[in-house]
Amino acid sequence: MVYTLEHTDPGGARLGHMTLTHGTVETPIFMPVGTLGTVKALTPVDLKDLGAQICLANTYHLHLRPGTQIVEEHGGLHQMMGWDRPILTDSGGYQVFSLRDRCKISEDGVAFQSHLDGSRHLFTPERVIQIQEILGSDIAMAFDECPPSTAPIAAIEASMARTTRWAKRCIDARTRTDQAVFGIVQGGLSETHRAAHVDAICALPFDGFAIGGLSVGESTEDLHALTSFTAPRLPKDHVRYLMGVGTPENLLHAIGAGVDIFDCVLPTRDARTGKLFTRDGDLNIKNARHAHSMEPIDAECACYACATFTRAYLKHLHRSKEILYARLATLHNLTFYLRLMADARVAIRANRYAEWASQVVSRRAEGQTLVRGPESRG
Amino acid sequence: MVYTLEHTDPGGARLGHMTLTHGTVETPIFMPVGTLGTVKALTPVDLKDLGAQICLANTYHLHLRPGTQIVEEHGGLHQMMGWDRPILTDSGGYQVFSLRDRCKISEDGVAFQSHLDGSRHLFTPERVIQIQEILGSDIAMAFDECPPSTAPIAAIEASMARTTRWAKRCIDARTRTDQAVFGIVQGGLSETHRAAHVDAICALPFDGFAIGGLSVGESTEDLHALTSFTAPRLPKDHVRYLMGVGTPENLLHAIGAGVDIFDCVLPTRDARTGKLFTRDGDLNIKNARHAHSMEPIDAECACYACATFTRAYLKHLHRSKEILYARLATLHNLTFYLRLMADARVAIRANRYAEWASQVVSRRAEGQTLVRGPESRG
């Protein structure tokens, strides 16, 4: 892959693009999450219609179901899921370590039991790279150890050292030249440890660098502080990825700190439970005040749901547990996120990112205040 | 509405078209079921893409949720659901009478409690026509009494007489000139009673005539016998609707008997539970033999699911309870049904309907036999 940094805004926000095996991706960008090889409720055609340039899938989940072999029989994940644009696969490190009671960690790797059927598996750095090469993603992630953020300092330090050793093994295990591999910086909530791990991971010949171990339950202040601290320390000539973040406000903060790419289940998962993002704050379709609303979700949104349907109808679909609701809500929320990224790119190019981001955040906060009363009654 | 009978095949199958307020519908036709104002898992754009010319919604269900008033606030069902082609609304008679313990029948109408929240409602012939006029469907159905097929003869006779009186009240209650109203012939499984009720209902100035009270648990032999008996007795210059039928084989039989339009939840509901229709018999995606299948559902099908995805991927989506599965399966099954209707129209025009239908049925039966072994193991 080639990452091209086109422009840096005076505040540090970056405009660029990644040239990957399956196409070019403009940055900053948000990657819709398709854990099991499908962005829930959407087809590849929908994703293209809403302007998705890259999506994410998960090595752990795909390895368990349908299984790496079945993806291989399709010729890779792109063929299986009918998506011909870039894919990033997460390594599964985060998932494996969240199994806690069902995983056993050694220097070699992690032995774990499937959350689906209890079957036993071993993920080593080599195996995780091999699986991702079979999946055929454009970007593979290194296999990292993710200790709980509450772990004692000594445990975090040991884990960082192991993640660095595993990172080297990941690089040594690579055999495909058409797949990028990104390293992951850990270090918990300590600036000292983050700085040390940036030095360790960024010394390795990765194609891009990710900030891991955030958005795992820490406060927004910690998230912002660590992002602001870590992102600018990552190499300028490589793409920067903040894993698992987040809300529109957190994305805007991170872009300001110089982050380029994001993934999060928020817009898709929240869509299904009733939360819809708008320029004037978020709304909950479950709220009684939408029952008779002949307005679209967001009058300024160009998505199919907003162009076609009222809030009252969407509320009816949601209440009736109709599948169409999940689809329309997902379409809308992803359209909101991708439009936010497109607008950010325009603002960066115009050297007015901070001002624009501040306006977006203010308008959303004001809208949220205005609707808070009725929302809480609903 | 205007029904035009274009051609009758030597065996009695009819080719025609209905000119309705929201467009023209070729017959024979199948109407996808959108009970609550959405064909489950599909958008109006999907429905158009797969060639749906008309869809069905349900008065009982829409009256309870979102409520007739909310549909009215949208300006009608077409506006609410974003569908600008014809809609037929069932009257809710069938649903109200299936409540059994929760409904009280009188000459005036049926008092019933909502299956959703126990709220009390009264459906009279006048009210049901009024609601359907508010919904704004192209075709409204008369409010009929639907006794259980196991009811004693005297009860069936009393019910038929009441349905006839209610039919007259429905006609008297009409105020819209842009909405057709169809009468419903009852009469249980007795040819004598069917003949009598055809005479009674078809003497009334309805725009079309439906055969009700079939596909409610009787044998295929009874269904075929009563359809063959009743359909040809309906007026030739009006459209004929067999309610709630059914399998591809039962549709083909009924078309041969001179029926023009159909609705059934089968293709959409079966899709969601894993049954997929093909020219070579039906398959169950849950079956183990599809786990590694790189074939589409049906190599001869032109739908998006068959053009894009393998059985193995669809099985993966189904097993993982992914929403996309329901959508792709529904797209496929409705494509199959609508293609079957399109092919039937071609065969009727060519005066070879019986021969064509027999080939379709044989090929499906042979295919089913071929796969029965593995299917039963799955």
C-alpha cells in the first residue's frame, strides 16, 4: 500500500489517501464494521450507494464462523461477501483477550475456546497473519495482547513487551506483497508507556500504525488526552488508525489530533436499537414524540431513508420489529458518519478544520439540549 | 378499476390486466404481502427491482399499529410506505375471526380485543370500508365472516348469509370512486354452498371477486377441487382472486382453473426460516450440504442474491442470524414467484399453459426427489 499525505491543517488534521489492492481510500475515513463478512442489514450495493470506501471484518469471528476454510473456498473475503473495495481485518486480539476465562496466554500465543461452541483454537502471531492472508484483506492487523486497562503497571509493561515481540513475528510471517499490515500501539492510559510503545512499534516496518487499547471504558477526557498525546507521535508518512472509536464528537477530536482512519460499531449497532444521528443531535426513534412526526430523520440528509420515509413510519417499523427498520436506520447512520468524514476532508483542505469541527459539535450539542426535555419523557 | 381479459387459454387459464388508480397490473399476478405496510426486509425500490406490480397490506394490523390515524396523517398508505404502485388491502375479516376468544360477533359487526395490547375495537362492514378508504388502497376487500372450516353446516349457512348481508353494507358504505372493492365468496368445502354463495355475491356490484375460506388447513385435494369448482363460476369479465394461496404448485393449479391474482406469506415467511424456491425443487439453507457450496441458490435466477452470493455465504448469514440473510432470501423467493407468474402469462398467450405448468411441476418434483436424501440428513 501507499499512503499519501496531501495536506496538514494548521491544527494538525491530515488529508490524504491510501492506495490499496482493491482501490483508493480518502482519509480521514470511517470504516463500517462488517464483523462476520456483512455490514449488518446492508448489501455491498447499499454500502457503495452511501459512499463507503472501505469496510472492516474480524479475523476471530470469521475464523469461527463460517471458518477460514470456507472463506478460502470462495477465493477470499471479497469474493464471499461480494465487496470489491478495500477491506481491513482486525486481528482478533481484542476478541480473544475478552474471552478471559476461556483463553490461556503464553509467549507462543493464545489458546482459546470458541464463544459459539466451545471448540478449541490457537492464535499465534504467525497463524493470525496466515488467516488474514487467506481472508485476503487489503489491510491486516498485527496480533496484539490487550490487557484490561485496570491491569497493574507491571502487567501492562510485560504485555507491551510481548506485543512488540509478537509484532516482529507478524512481520516475519508475512508472505503476501499485496496486503498491508499495521502495527498496534498499546500502553494503557499512561503517556510514558504510550510514548515508549510508539517508539518500539514504529521502529518496525509496518505499513501503518494503529492506536489500540482505547475506547475500552475509559473516560472521554482520558480518550482525548491519550489520543492527542499519541497520534502526533506516530510517523507522519504512514496512515494512523484509532481503533474502535467512536462517537461523532470523538472522531472529530481525533481527526484534529491527526488520526486518519476509524472503525466503530456505534453507528450500525445504535441504529438497530433506535438511536439515529443528526446534525442537530441524536434522536431515539423509540421516543413517543416521533409517533406522529411527518419529518424525515434529518432534513439535510441525502440518504434513502430520509428521502423517502417519515419518523412516524420508522418508529412504526421499529416498534413492530420490522427488518426494514434496521436497514433504513443503518443506512442513515452510516450516511451521517461518512458525510461527516467527507465534510472533514473539505474543512482540512480549506485550513479551517478546528473551526468547522467546533461548529458541528456545538450545533449537535445545542440540538440535543433542545430535545432533551421531550426525549426524556418518551 | 377496469379489468381487461385479453385471452383465455383452451384450458381456461386467463391472461389480462387490471387498470387501477396507481397503475396497471398484468394478470395472473402474485402480490407480495406487506401486512404492516412493509414487505418484510425489502424497500419499495427492491420490490420494483424484482418486478412487483402490486402488494398487499392488512387493515386489521394497520388499524392497530401504527393506527389508521397515523396512516391518514401521511396522506394514505402509499405515501407512508413510499410505494407508488397499486396496493390491495385485506379487510381484516380473517384476522378478526382468528382471534376466537377475543371477539364477539353480532349482526352489526365484530367487537374484538387487539392481540397487541388488549384494546377494544369494533369492526363493522361500514367501518372496515371507511378504514380502507383512509388507507387509500387501490383495491379494498369486503368485510366477510370466516367461520372455522370445521363448523357445522348450519353455522356455515348462517355465516354465508351474514357475509352476503355485510357485502351489501360494504357496497353501500363506499364513498371513493378511485378505489375498487372486491366481494368474497365463502361456502366452506361444499360445492353446493360455494355455488350458492357465488350466485349471492356475484349478483352484487363489486369490482372483482375473491375466493375466501380456502388455504385454511384443508387438504391439497380439497383446495384444488374447490378452486376448480368455484373459479370458473365467477364472472368472466371481472378479476378473480384466490386469497392466501400458496405454493408454486397450488398457484399453477389455480391459474389453470381461471384464477387471476394471489397473495400468500409463503415466499416471504419461508425465506426467513430457510426455505428457498428453485426450478429444481425447494432447498433448505439450514442443510449441512450447503456449507461448502459455491453455487448460487438457483443458477437460472436473475435476482441479486443469485447473481452475487453463494449458498455457503447465505448459509453463513442464516446461521449467524444476520439481517442480510432475510433480505436476500426474500428477494430470491419473490423473484421466483414473480418470474413464475411472468412465465405463466407467456404460456397462456401461447395457448400452452397446461403443458408448461405440467413441465414446471414435474421438474420441481424431480429435483426435490433428487435432493431428498441429503436434505433429510442435514
